[in-house]
Amino acid sequence: MDAQLGAETQARPTLDVTRLGRKHFVSQAGLASVLQAVRDCELPAGISATTIKRKRMASANAETPYGRILRQWDMRMQDGKTVAVNYCDPAATFFHLTCVSPSLQAFLKERLEERPSSTATPWTIVFYSDQVSPGNQLKSSNKRRLETIYWSLKELSANALCHERAWFLLTTVRSHTVQKLAGGMGQLCKYAMLSFFRQTADWTAGIQLRLGEERVFLAARVGMVISDESAVKFMFDNKGASGKVPCLLCRNVVLRRYAPPDMHDPLVQHTCWDARKFLMHTQQSLQEMARYLAQENAVLSKAQLKDLQTRLGFNFAPHGVLASQELMAKVNIPDSLCFDYMHIYYVSGLWHQESNLLLRRLWQGGVCKASDIHNFFQDFVWPSRLGSKGAGARNIFESLNKSDDELKSSASEALSAYPVLRLFLSDLLQAPGLPEGVQAAVKCYLLLARVLDWLCLAAEDGGSRHADKLRQAIEAHAKAFSHVYGEDAALPKLHMAIHLPKMLQHHTQLLSCWVHERRHKELKRFANQQMNSKTGTERSLMEEMLLCHREDLSENVLVHGVGLLDAKPAPAPVLAQFRTAFGVIPLRLLVSEKAYYAPNRWVRCGDIVLVRAEGYNGIAEVCYHCHYQDCLLTCLFFYKPIPDKSNRFRVCRDEYVFVLTETIRTVCIFKAQDGICTVAPQAYDN
């Protein structure tokens, strides 16, 4: 018997991990995770690709009281045929994910207690669509592109919505399939919005959720539609920024380059910065527009219809959103729309345009070159939590060697760079003999930076209290920009920005697409490996996304409250400092280098922070964080402000101070040199 066991042992050699993942690529982290799972659990009987696929399909398409998660729409194509398009039913998806995630259950209970939901006071469904491009971005015909729709609930809070796991996949469809649909993206979005109003799962009437042993009621309506300008154009079939009438919301705004010389009231150019002169579309006027186009389509020639569509700013789209009486009765489009400020300012947006215009003026005026700005950026340190996103901003000016070179960057790099560029220009403005044109351009940028400050604050819960300040800042910048660079330089995005304060007032906060760009990365992780781009292959992508989302929610929380990360018992030097400061010997003191000072925002030792505490206000360096009884404290060295030198502080480490961690208002971008700490001014909420 022993001999037989020995023979079996010899027949199974030890696995050589260096040979794994050579025939089929697996990342080292992925391989380690799989091997650990195999070590910790019994190996399943079936391990073939077919078995894995079958189990994935069964697990993802769970049965719920609202039916299975994965369903199909039968959508009309341009040739009159129908095509089956897969989607994740919102009610079934949300029911299933709340059942399997205790942390989501607890969070949802908390939010419902703070903001109860009823048919009279429903929650707000946030609807988002965008294009995702896996594979080769430079390929002339990329058939793997996907039109993707996510949704969430605004009442989950701004802190939750800034995390990708708070956004639920509704559908993802090949772009070439969408292009063949009658009405294209408009028909897809119509069906997607109507999925919230199924007869057996109508969110406006309310759905039942199982939160542990408790049953709760949740009513919601589609009340916020957020997208960039291009997605809005295809979603609602308006002409967009390239049309004579560029704005979906304005009936009387004409793109400046198409404006006739004899144009009279009530028509205004898109460079009008007085929102009181805009004639706004209503739900009724949009429906009348769709009906009028349908009537005229029956009697006009193609050329006449094309001219009419150009003058109205809308396309005839009988299968689109605006032509659907059923949907328009449930979703108020003008009230729901919210422009994405990230795309307006940070994605080949207004910040990039103005920075390039400013750089040319600085260069041509002999004031400085891009290399001077690049050198200024090199010594700055960004908050630890930003990681490479912040550090990437350090080199965005490096490749600009000529006056006509274009500044390019990612949106996150632009967000990280604008405060440092503001500091550079503020210092430059103090230099004597600065040409008048350069002074005006610098002051214009400072106004732009102030707009970006207010937008950061507008993204928080209750951001609507900043709506008036945001309006004043946007109008002041728009007027200054027109004066400095001329109205011909004003992009349609600047007109879109004029609408943001009113949208903020209505929606109470401005959501943006930072989080969705991160959500796209997970979709691309699977889509990059899928070479088959035929219609219907998207279903496997949705299954993978659902399973990853379920796993993510089962292991993590949506919002991390104030508290320590990776806490350990305090060492003797920390205990001694604590005893000296408070006169007590703590029986149990936990300490950490990292702590959340606000929901989902953490700070690390070595970071420079702005503190607003009783008796202690100013800039300080973080030493460590500690937890004693019910108090979370941060040990700091406060720096001393240098008189008559704004944003400059003398580094002082003579005396440490303990403050409540929650009194930290923001983490700063800074540079320390020769005992002087220079802080880039940025937005924070008092």
C-alpha cells in the first residue's frame, strides 16, 4: 500500500510556477491569486474553458423576483429587420447585488434612514452613456468599440458616487451595431431609459429590496442624465457643437461662425454670456419639435428636410428619445440634463485651449518658455493618495519646445496641474515690466482657475450652495476670455459652461465623468482580450462585469468613514509623545501612517495639509495618526507663514500638535526648499 502511494506521488511532479502563463498570458498578480485559490480550496472537477464559461453564465444570470438579470431588447434596424441587444435589467441587477453584499445592505439602510424614499419623494436615477474603445486606438476602423451605459442613484451620496463600484452596468453594445440601428444611439438610450419602467419592475411605483432579514421599499425616477457633448448629441439627435444651433437646451443660440450679419432679437450668438437672454427649451417644446419634424418629413424633399433640420438644430429621429411619447411622459429631458464639466474643461477642453493660448503669448512676449514652467513644476509634490495621477502632471510641459507646440494631457493630469500653473502665474504677475497683453492673459487664467475651484466644491453633497459663486466666476472668466483672445476663439464648450450653475442649483451637485473613465478600465480589461466583435458577443463582457462588480461589492464598502488604515499598536516614542501632550498613559493606542480624514479621502505621513481646528489654523506636516478611545487624532508640525509672502511657510518641526483628524480640510500640493514650504493654492470647503 505504501509503495503504491509513493508511486502515485512520484507520478505527479511539483508544479513549476515559472512555466505557467507562457502559452496563455496571465499577469503575475492574477496567477498568484489563482494559485492561492487552488491551494486554499479543493480543485473543481471541471476546469475546461467550456465548463468555466457555463458556470460564469449561470452565476451572472441570476434569477430574482424581477426576472433574470440578463435580458434582451428587440430593436429595429435601418433595413427594417430587428436585432437582439443584451442588457442588465436595473431592478434585477440592484436586487441581486444588494442581496449578496452585506456592506451595500448596511449602506443602503443608512441612506434610506437619512433620505427616505416614496412615490411622492422618489430617489433620482442617474443615467450615463459613453463610448469605450478597446484595442488599438489608432486603428481607422475599430469594430471592437462599445457604446456603454451605466446608472446609479444620486442619493447614495457624492462620496459614494465618486467610486466606480457605485455605478451599475446597464448595457454595452458594439458601436457598429448601434450605427445600424434606426436612430442609432437615440433608440438604444430610449430602450435603456424605458427599462426602469417595466410593468413588473417600475421604479416610479417602487421596487422591493431584501436587506438581510428586512424588506425595504425604494422608488426612483430618471432625473439626471450626464454625458459629454458628443454623447448628448447622439442621444437626443440634436446637431451639437458643429451645428448652427449648437445647444440642446437653447432655442435662440446660434453658433457665432454661422450667425448672419443682420441677426436680431431674440437670436443671440453662442458668445453671449448673459443667461437671461437664452430662450430655453421645455419638455413641451422638444416634443413639439419632434412632432413638427415628423409632419414635415412626410411632405418635404430630402434637401428641404436637411435644411429644416439645420435651422432647427435637431434631426428627424422617429425611433429616438424625443419622439417617444411613452418615455417623454416619464423623463423630463431639459430638467434631467447635466453637462459633464470634466469634458468641458479637462478633456481637450477650455483649460487646454486657454493654456495653449497663454503659453504662446508668454513665449511671443519674451516673458518665459514652456521649459521655465516645466522646471518650476519639478520640485512639487502631490498628495500621496493621488499617486501617479498627480506626479504625471509634473511633466506635461516637458515636450513643448516650440511656440506652436500643443499642450496635451489627460483630464486627471490637467486637474492636478492647474493649481501649480496658477501659482507660477501669480508669481509672474508680480514681476515688473510685464507687457500689458501678457498681464491680461495671466489674469484671465487666474479667473479660469477660480472657476475650476468652484467646480471642485460643486461636486460635493450640497454643492448647490456654491451655485451663485460659480455663476459669477464663469461669467467673469467668459467675459475676460472674449476680451483677451477675441470672441472667435470662444468654443461652444464655453456656452455649455454658462449652463452649469443652473444645473448645479437644480441637481444640488454636479456629477462628472472622472469615475466613469475609471469604470471603463475594467470593461477594457475584458474587451481587450475579446477579438470577436460580432453582434451578441457583448453578453460575455456583461457577465464578466457583473461577476467582478459582485465580488467587489462583497469585499469592499462604498464609503470609507474617518478612521485609520492598517493600524498597529503604538511604539514607545509615540506613547511618550501622547503622554506628554495629554497627561495620560493610554492602555491601548493604535497608530498608523495613513488615515481617512474625510469620507473616501486619506492622508499619509509626510503630506502637507490645511487645518481648520479650534486654536490651530494653517499649513502643517502630518507626522502620524492615532486612535484613542473614540477619538481619531493626527500629530502635526505646524509651519509658520512668512509675512508678505503669500503661499510661503517656514518649515518648523520644533513642536508637535495633536488635532482631530476630521479638522483637516484638504491635502496640499507643495514644494519644500531651503527650509521654505511653498503651497499651490487650491479649493477647499470650510
